[in-house]
Amino acid sequence: MREIGEGKLGIFLMTPAFILILLTAVFPILFVLYQSTQDIRGITNFGYVGLKNYVDIIQTGRLQSAFMATMLFGVFTIAIQMTVGMLVALALNVSFWGRSIVRTVILIPWAIPTAIVALMWSRFLSSTDGYVNATLRLMGLLEGEFNWFLERFLAIGMVSLVDSWKFTPIFVLIFLAGLQAIPKTYYEAATVDGAGGFKQFFYITLPIMKPVILVALIMRTIFVFHSFDLIYILTGGGPGDSTRVLSYYIYQETFSFLRPGRGSAAAFVLFLLTLVVTLIYVRLLRSKD
């Protein structure tokens, strides 16, 4: 029986995974790119139009508004989740009574479905009979009603807080795993040399945690930029277009306005945005030899 060389064997073993990547990643991207060059209205394709869909979504100004909302939502959300996640992970990395219970409780928001979280917080933040406003009135901090989604930055901030309430546990888990992998001898040596807690964090913890931070950033950026269900239920993209991020804009163009060509053009722009931001992360946080 003829033996197969190592090179051919490697290609043979990699082929199923390569085909799976083509079907689940490369082909959908190419199909979206193809649709973005077609004049599709409803279920009818009127043919190739080149870059007309891109020009149309730019000229209407809706793409720019959705892009700004996406960037604001992404910056607010990732900044909150990164900061709070690291602080909580540092606290849980210290031994104390009931630490295992606290770790379990922290995971509860992440386990709740996003749709349920959106409905729950829409009730909490209702301007008329919401629990948050009712509590503030009991404390004498509020009179009458207050709409938490009345202004653009406030609306994006509240959506970011709700998203952070649910997904910060992901950062906590990732960061805690990274912290527990750092040898304690590093901190013991730094303590002997007179380094305090802040110096140990910036000169030991952060440099070693760079790969972990990079993975967490890339993962959450992809999910945040494609966030839809939370915004759809909580604000419906409003008020006005203040929380209409790119994913919600793609939904409107494709299913509300029945223009899949324009929706595909916006989807490809979102893909390029995610790719560029990911490459920036890799460039900034890449560990040097």
C-alpha cells in the first residue's frame, strides 16, 4: 500500500475545516458583496448597479448617523465592560470567604437571554412607572417623570449600561482566567523590590495580560458592533435615530424598506469597520519580542 507524504496528509486533514470556513465565512461575505452591487427591491432583482447602493446610503445621511451611533455605542460599552471587568476580576483574584458564591452570582446576568434583559430593563427605566424613577422619587432626588432615552448621548449611555450589565461577566471570566495564570513569584519578587500595587499592575499584570485583553477586545467588539436584539426591544433605534446602530440600520433597509441591495451595502461597510478596528487592536496590543 502506498504511503501518503506528510504534506499531502496535512492537506487532506485540513480540507474539511477549509471547506467549512469557506461555507460559513468566506461565501457569506462574497454573497453580501455581490448583493450590494445589485438593485434588489423586495424579491425582484433589477440587475447590476455597481456602487450605486453605496452612494445612495451615503447621500441619504442615514449611514453616517448609524456609523456614529455604532462608534459611540461601541466605545461606551467596551470601555465600561473592560474597566468594570478588570476591577471585578482583580477583586475575585484575592482569596476571601464566599468567593465561589460571588463568582456564581456574577454569571447570572450573562445567563439571562438578551430579549428578557431588554424587556426587564425597559420596565425598570420606564419614564412613567419605572422602578428606577420610582426609587429616585422616594429618595427625593426626582420630581415627576424622567425619560432616560430622551437625548442622544443619554440614550446611548443607557443602552450601553444595560449591555454592560449583561455582558461584563464575560470580561470577568476571561480576565480572571488570565490573572490566575500569572505566577505569584512575579508579585513576590516585585514586593521585595519595593513595588506597590499600582506598579505591579502596570508593569507585571498588564504586560502579561496583553494577549488575554486582545482576545476579549476582539470578541466583544465583534458582538457589540453587531448588537441588534437589545436595541430593537429597548429603544427601537430611537428616539429619532439616536440609537440606530449599523446592525439596526441594515435590518431596516433589508426588511422594513425591502431594499436588500442597500442593506447588503451597509452590511459590507459594517464588516469593513469590524475588520479595521480588529486590525487596530492587534497593532496596538501586539506583544513585542
